[in-house]
Amino acid sequence: MKKVLTAAALVVAAVTMSAQPALAVETGDFYASGIGPGPSDAITSAEKVARMYARNTNWLDSQCYVRASDVRSHFYYYSATVWLYCQR
């Protein structure tokens, strides 16, 4: 009887362990540029454009975040490039 219960427990454990499917993760990368009178304004401008691209391909704002940004100084303005990373 003990051997039967042990064998049954092993079968249930094996089925339980193999029944967990791997979850697929979808990611998206969006790059955009923007300009502004200050560094933060340029980043905000670029982020708005990148989020617009993401929304147009059915990503939610809550699924995306700014992974990196690069700001450049010019004579009278700043330019920025933003990398928006999305995951669902």
C-alpha cells in the first residue's frame, strides 16, 4: 500500500511540474527625438513622440518606460533622443 501511494504521489508531482506552461513575453522598442529650451523639456518632447508611436501599435502607457535618453546642447536649444521600452 505504501509503494502504491508513493508511486501515485510521484505521478501527481510529475504531472504538476510538467503542466506549467512557459509564458511568452512580448516586448517593443520605440525611439524618438525631440527638442526644447531645456534638457528636461527636450526629453519630455521626445518621450511624448515615442509614446505616441507605442500607442499607435496598441501598447498601453503603463506597459512602457523610458529605458535611456541622450541630450545634446545646441546654441539656443536642446535636442534629445529617448528609448522607450515596452513589455507585456
